Amino acid sequence: MNEGNNKKRMSQNESVASSAEALTPPPPGFTSPFNSVEQWLAYICDNDQPQKSIEEYRFDLYEAPGDNMLSLTGYNHTVEEGMPVSRIDFVPAKHPFFALPKDVYKNLSQEQTKNIVFKELNEFIASQKFNDSFLSKAFYINTSFAGEIWSK
């Protein structure tokens, strides 16, 4: 049998709880050269490629009043000695973080911020750029703030 067909897909909570690895956010005051989530992701799609197949891409939202950041990481999940293990196997080399533009997000509640970011991610996922990219090769895409947003 094909090993890919036998893999048990772990839930978001299992992968987070079992993961010993996490991406460390940059210090406060970090800025991005991009104006939108779409520009950031298009840059990553055009300039970064994972070295191996990735099961899950996860967008994490780091929240601080007026200083929010989004990150992208690629995880692969295995079971080692009976315990689920998640490993970061992809981080964009140059721009793993996107600082949400303060002029757009500074006066929004965290719930409003999450809703706008969620909408922007879904718009990107609906684009041809996403369909042509390595991101569409994953089994699923999750967020830390809204759960799964895409799967094969």
C-alpha cells in the first residue's frame, strides 16, 4: 500500500500540542516590505520552494495591539514511539513574517483583524497563483486563529 494513503491526518490541536518546534517571532517594531497578504504570499510562491513535500502549511497570527504579524510555516507530522510529532520542514527563507499594515489594522479589534486576515487568505487560496504554487500541493492549510481553511 501507498504510505501516503495510510497516514492519519492529525487535528490542529494534536499537531500544536505535540510540536516541540515553533517559529520565534521578530522583535516589536518589525516591518515588512509588502503592503498586503497577497503581495507577501505571491513573493513567497515566486521565490521560495520547500526542499521536500509538506503536509500542512500553517498561518499563525501574532497579536499585539496595533502590532500584528502573520507567519507561514510548513509542517510534516509523524508518529514516533507512539507519540505524534510535528516538525517544521519549511520556513520561507527571506520573509517568513508579514507585519500587518498599521494604517489598516491599528484601530481594529482583534476579532476584526482575524476576520480581515481570514478573508485575505481565502482570496489568495482562490487565486491562480495559489493553484500554481507549492502551497496547493499540501494536504491542508490551517490557521492558528480560524482552524483549517483549505484541504485537498
